[in-house]
Amino acid sequence: MNCYGRRLRRTGPEQLNSRNDLVSPPQHSRVNGWSLPLHTFQIVALLFYTYLAIVGFGIYIPLLPHGWKYAAYAVIGVLFAHHLVAHLVAITIDPADQNVLAKKNYSSPMPVFDRGKQKHVIQNQHCYLCEVDVREKLTC
């Protein structure tokens, strides 16, 4: 058994040009966070948020002394409401670029990216999956 002749900590695929047959492209395009099927993290986050609301408002706050209950309900309620609104806004927004939104047909499946033709999906401000020019993001 010779372990010196090969790299044990390989980080890339063995052959760059061969396509993995186990990974298939998605059959539909996601518009936003409401597009089905939901991601597993979305379900876990919803269950965790519900659990914290039930435990916080149903168990922990009622166990506080009488003078602290109303303040705790107000503070925790405002925090939960703010988080819920921010979460719903983040799920609802479509993050696509304006040029992609103008051309995109969400009923068609997502095209497969061929690394043999291009190195990156977006290169020189052009998206090779959507076949549109994307605008440059300004950063401060």
C-alpha cells in the first residue's frame, strides 16, 4: 500500500472535462423563496421560529415576575415581529438582475452550464446561462 504516490487531500475533480452523471440540472427555475419545493433549511427555520415563539411566549415569559411580563411581551414581541417581516421580505424578493428579469422565462428549465465552453457562468459582465449582459454591481 503506497500512500506517497498520490495526493490524499484532493480538492478538485479528477477530470475537469467529464460531467458528473449523478448531478442532474434542476427541472424548474426558482423565482424566489416561495417557489416549490422548499429548501430543507427553510423548513427547519420555520419550525425553529415557531418553536421559539411557542416556548418564549407560552413558557418563559409567563414565568417572569408580574412587573416584568408586560415589558418582556413588548420587547420580545417587537423583535419577533421585526424578524418575521424581514424574513418574509427576503423570501419574496426576486434576486435576479434587471436584464435577466426582462428576458427570463421561468416556465422553462434552467439550462446546463458547460465548463468546456466557458470557465465561469458570469464572465466579462455576460451571463452564459441566461445569454444576457448583467450590469455591474456598485460597491462603496
